[in-house]
Amino acid sequence: MKGIYLCILLVVAMLISGCSTKTTQQSTTQPTTTPAGDFGIKKDVEIKGFVFNPETVTIPKGATIIWTNSDSASHTIVSDDGNEISSNSFSKGETFAHTFNTPGAYNYHCGIHPSMKGKIIVE
């Protein structure tokens, strides 16, 4: 009889511990590090309706752009020239962040939907 109670107690303990575990999901598809000159300047670009909004963003050197996908389709961020920006695909509710350390103009597009275009101007 004690064996049955012990088994029941063990099963209940396993159920309780299984219910209390917490899973987390990181929303940023690629982590970024903040350079010393960043000073925490961040600008948001929303992806909605297969459009980058705003389409053009001007930032100081060392600032970070954070793209948030509000579409049901996955998207990527890819430089038109060179390899300054290159993200994995990210889904609705996820973000991609990139810090720009070199002044210049960076045209980019979605690698999945090439008609989606944007521009980052780093001063």
C-alpha cells in the first residue's frame, strides 16, 4: 500500500514540476553588440503590408536600427551592395537589429520579397 502512495506522490510531483517549467523565446533573430560610441540611439522600422516603414531612416554613426515584422509572412533584411546587412528570415512578432558603425548610404531589400526596399543613411 505504501508503494502505491509513493508512486502517486511521485507522479503528482512530476506533473507539478512539468507545469511550472517556463520556456522563453528570444525575439531578436540575430544578437547585436552595442559599440562604445553607440550612446543607446535606436530607431525602429516596422515591416507591415510588405513595406518598410519608414522607408528611409537617417541615423548617426553607431546607432542601431531595429526592424519588427508585423506581417504574417517571414522577411529578411539584405544589403543591395556588399554585406553590411544580412539577416536570417524572421517571422511575425520577431525583430532583427543591426548597428551601423560606418557612415554612408545603405540600400537594402527583403531577400524573400525583393520589391520591398529601404534605405539607411548613416551620418
